[in-house]
Amino acid sequence: MIQRFSFGRPFPTGSVVETLPIATGDVPFLTPDESGWKLTLAEDAVVYGLGEMPRGINKRSWHYITNNTDESHHGEDKLSYYGAHNFLLIRNGLGGDCFGVFIDFPGKVYYDIGYSEHDVLRFHTEEPNYELYILTGKNEAAIAKAFRKLIGRSYIPPKWAFGLAQSRFGYKTEADVREIARQYRKNQLPLDMICMDIDYMQDYADFTVNKDRFPDLKKLSDDLKAQNIRLVPIIDAGIRINPNDKACQEGLEKGYFCKKADGKPFVAAVWPGKAYFADFLRPEVREWFGSWYHTLTDLGIEGFWNDMNEPALFYSPERLRELLDYAASLRNKDNIEHHEFFGFVGKVMKLMNSPEDYASFYHEVNGEKIRHDRVHNLYGGNMTRAASEAFDRLRPGKRTLLYSRSSFIGSHRYGGIWLGDNHSSWAQLLANIQLMPNVQMCGFLYAGADLCGFDGDTTSDLALRWLEFGLFTPLMRNHSSSGTRDQEYFRFTKELPAFRKMLELRYALLPYLYSEFMKAALESTPYFRPLAFDYPDDSDARTVEDQLLLGEGLMVAPVYTQNAVGRHVYLPESMKLLRLRSVEDYDEEILPAGHHYLPCALNEVLLFIRPGCIVPVAAPAECTAQLDEEHLTLWSNLSAGQKAVYRMYTDDGETKTYEKAENWRMVE
Ligand code: MIG
């Protein structure tokens, strides 16, 4: 059951797709608390949700603010990341109340989940205008499903988007890109996509191509497509201020950029220098901005990533001026005192993504001016929506790959997400594992982190361990920042066979992984989920933070610590362990329920098949287009004489006729 409560004058965020009647009685489970709500937590309460946020699968024992932020230093001390996913799924102790809470609000929501007081959960919105949904059901899984139905079907990418994507902030020329493709093919490492970061643009301006570096992007795209490799360019949120750019000119003429109180367009610097910011909250602006993607779809491009759309701001001219004036006031001082020095440093640090800047411009919603910070969290997701709706016009009936950095619940219907600027550390590999079930619970099924880590220097063992988890994530992309150690998989020459085998394993598992993704999207079921979803009465399962159930038949337990040669695994029931070195080379063993320490060498993956389940496996291929799904091997965990059927999804992978009955094939 879902109850909808309404307070004040809620802003229409577009997060939900079902209009429920507004309930009149008391809000169940929660009690009013100063400006928000509160709940007493049982000693063993578990709180899932919040999507893209720091810390573990269970969010208890920290505080959080949904406030979409370009956070370039991920870690436990952070309160916000790039997405606003205001959904909590609470199990208040074993056998206790189980319910979901969705706070439909476009600005900041503050959560204190056992941070101030270990046994108290509190939350409040920045303004008293919001809708509150309380979801109840049989258990965690039932509530999660009801929530997904409430917010509508998740975005489905083309099938090739389940292949490997290779990316780097630093591919500068056509030759760089061709070399990546050549190395992958030469080394027989599967690959489906190469991402183009901002260097393909002319001076980082959206919807332009640097003709010196990429003289014929259409030909490049065609040539790579002939090898089954797609180019996936980036688009940033800000539009460069340059009277010669048509996008800039048009946006100005039509008044489509966000404006300051004085009616002049808001200006902030990002990669291309000073830029304007389209008012994505207006439908006509979304339509206009989205249409610009034609400059690339016309060249044969079929996929994009949307970046910097929190929106990230380097600085506004006003804020920079203040800093420079302050610096000038210190210039002739012989002794700059500590408070002046730290004052200066503080002003420098506060230039980027300044709350004052977010409070200095406005959106237009149905003729009303709304200050940006009040609806801040809707910005990036509406850029995603702009692009997605444009693709329906530019490429009717076809799926277009799209993932965004910033998002809110609602934008999961228009695109996936990647998890932003992580770094090359073991802690961030664990964070990737823990983020997946929570972002997927909030609708973002097509998601993944930058494998090997974005910032900092990776190592071959971290890269391999990370791939051993990444090979299960829907978006499987290796991406890194400029100036970091090279980390394309072909760079690890000594360990190349191990990397190849793990990439092959991904492709071999695609009949299963793609089918499970499609089931999750079409049936509002989970892809990754915490163990407690399927074993709600198991007191050990609910504490597991580093194993995930994957689709109907599998459990993964990645190794995520440096130099580990095994790990502890908890089995809520007996399962078959496959210790895989490749799709052909593995040991198998039936393990009883309970706690185990399992050896797992650097080149091995632990994969568990649940009782009564079948997993269809294909022969490895160098790209999704060459997967042979006619000749399958079946991995299974069946008792003697037991029969089982696997529902496999096999469609063309590129059109939107998802619901056809012929797309399903029964495998036994
Ligand atoms: O300010 O385009 O998260 O993936 O490589 C950094 C350059 C801008 C941030 C993205 C990252 C991308 C980078 N971008």
C-alpha cells in the first residue's frame, strides 16, 4: 500500500508517475519533530536507500544532505554526492516494521540517521512544501517493487551499452581514439564503446567539434562502428558565451538561459570559460537544448554522457571579483596575518559551486520565478530528460545510450548514471559495491562507477579486482582523469591474460546479465540487491555489506582488499560456488549455508548459484554484436532429477518494442 501526504505547496518535481489521492489521516510510523519527522530505531534496525550517497548499504550512523554536488573527493566524511534520491527503506529491527519513505522535494533534504543519537532517525526538508509517500508491503522486496512502480519504468539502453566502454579524460585526437580501438582489437580484449571527453570539442564548447583534432568525426564514427565500437561523446551543462556560437546566440535570443534577479542571464565559468545555463525546468528549453544533440546524431553518434549538470560552477565573475579585491587589499602588506591568510584560502576554496551563486539565479516555472537553490536537485535530471526526449525525435523508435552525472528520482526514466569522480583506491571499490543496490533501488538500473578509479594512480591488482566486480555492473566503463597513470586494460601487459578472461566472462554472462536487467526494468524488480531482500528473516544476512544478490539466480562476493587471497562469505542458504578463472576454467563446489572463509586468487572470481537456478552462458565474443546466443552452455545448481527453466530475453537490442512476447525465450 502507498499513502501520499501533502504539506504546504509542493513543487511538481515529476518524480512519480502515478497520481494517488492525498491521505488525510496521520502519517504512520513517523512522528512529527520540530521541522520534520522522526523515528526511534531498534538496536538492529537497517536503513537502506538514499541512492548515490557515501557510506555503506545500511545508511545508519551518519548524516546526509540531498544537495546535488560536484564532489571531487569521495569518502566517508562527505554528506552529498551528485544525485538526489530521497527514498528510504527501513526495517526497524528483525521482525519489526518494514516500510518505505519517499520525500518528493526539489531542494535540500537533511537526514540524521542515528548520527546525533544512535537510536533516532530524523529528516526534514529545507522548506515545508513537500509530498511524503509511505509505502508498506510484505517485506523489503515488495516495498522496493511498489516504489519502482510509483516512479515509473527505468531507462533501458541499447544492448551494446552492456559491453565494455573505454574512456579517459585525455584522448585528444582522432589518432588517440583509433589507437585505443586498435589496441583492444589487437590484444583480443572485447570492447563496444570509446567515450570522448571534452577534448573533442572546440575549446570545450558543447555541440562543436575541434576540426584540427577530429577532421572527420563522421568517418571516425563509421570506421569504428564497422568494428562494432561506438563513440560516446560527452555534453556539458554550460553553454559557452560566444556570439559566434549558434547555440549561445539562439538561447540568448529566445531567453532560454537562467536569469539573475535583474533579468540578465546568469554567468559562471566552467570548462569553456564563461557560460550560460539553460533553464531545463521549462519544457520549451528542454526541447530546444535537446535538439542540439542532432549535431552529433547526424554524424552517426548513438550515445552520450551528460556531465557538469549539478550544475557544477568553477566561479561566477562576482565571486571571483570579491576574491581578487581581497587579494589586492593584502598586496602591500608586509606581514599577512594568519586570519588574512586563511581568509584568502577560504575564499579560494569557496569559489567553486558556491551556495551564494546557486541563490543568485532563477528558473521560470509556469510564469513564476523560482530561485535556483530551491529546486537545485532537479537541474541535472532535467538535462537528461531534455536529451532523452530529443532522441525520441532524432532517432524515433531507437534506443540511445545516455547516462548523466547528476540526477534525481524521476530522471531514471530518461537515462542512467555513472557514479562520478571516484579515485583509485580499495575503499572506492567497496564503495562501488555498496552504491549499486541503493542507486538501483531508486530506479537507476543502468549505473556503474569509473572502473580502476578516476582520480589518482591505479595498480594492476586494483584494476583486476575492480573489473572482477565491474563485470557484473550494467554500465562497465574504465575511465580516468587527465594526468593519471594509464589504465586501459591493454596497458597491463603482464596480467593481460587475466584481464582478457575477465572481460570475456562479462560477455559470456551477457545472456544472463542482459535478461536480468530487462526483467528488472520491465517488472520493477531489482538487479543488484542486499541479501536481506530475499532472506528478510535471517539476522546475519541483514548485516552483510559486501555481497550482493544479482538477478534471480546469482550472488556475488567480490574481493576488495589489497593483497587479499580470499575473503569471508556468508551464505544464507546452501549455494553452488563457482571459482572462475575464466568462463571455461573454474572449480565448483556445493557449500552449506553459513559462514565461510573462501580462498580467491587475484585472477579468480567467486560466483554463487542459488538452488534451483540456471544461468545461460555464451561463448566469449569481442563485442556484443558477435555474441552467439543460439549456442548456450547452462550453469546450474539443480538437485538430481530437478528441472528448471530460465526466462531469457533476446530482442534486437536497439528498438523500443520491449514488450513483445517473442522477446522471451525459455531455456532449459
Ligand atoms: O571538472 O570532462 O566527472 O568524468 O572526465 C571535471 C572532464 C569535468 C568531470 C567528470 C569526469 C570527466 C571530467 N569532468
